[in-house]
Amino acid sequence: MLKAKLSSLLFAVLASMSLAVAAAETKTQPVPVVNTAEVAPVGKINLNTADVATLQRELLGVGAVKAQAIVAYRDEHGDFASVDELLEVKGIGAATLEKNRDKLSIN
């Protein structure tokens, strides 16, 4: 009789555990995949108004030092007349400019 009660109890515990696991699995939903083609593009970065943090965050190959150099150049020489003038900033080369050209404006 004791064996039957223990077997029944063990069965009940295992059955409830399997139901709990099954319930937990059904509650878990997959993370949706975002198609980057559907994400709205960010507006262009204005070289004449962007701060160091924005330049560093938004431009490829531009870290804190280069972003600070861009702002320092702008402070010393005035507003950029063209995006190509960015080449005058120490540390900014043609490759960096080309990687970011579509993101930049002077307006």
C-alpha cells in the first residue's frame, strides 16, 4: 500500500513538473528580427552644429579625439563651407570622409 501511494505521489510530482515546463516554453516568444531595410534612416549630421558626442556616435571611424578635432576646427575656422572641407581636419582622411559622406551636411 505504501509503495502504491509513493508511486502515485511521484507520478503526480513529475506530471506537474512537466506541465510547468511545457507552460514556461509556450510563454517564451521568439525575439522579432528587425529588417534593417525597414528601419527609417537617421537624418544627416550637420557638421556646423553637431556636438562631439553626436559626431562620435554617428560617424564611422570617428572616435572622441577625431570628433573633438572636428569641433575645434569649426570653432577656429568658422562653419564648414562644404563637406569636403572636413579633409582639412587633422586625423580625417579621404577614407573616413567617403565612409561618412552620405551622412553629412553643412545646412
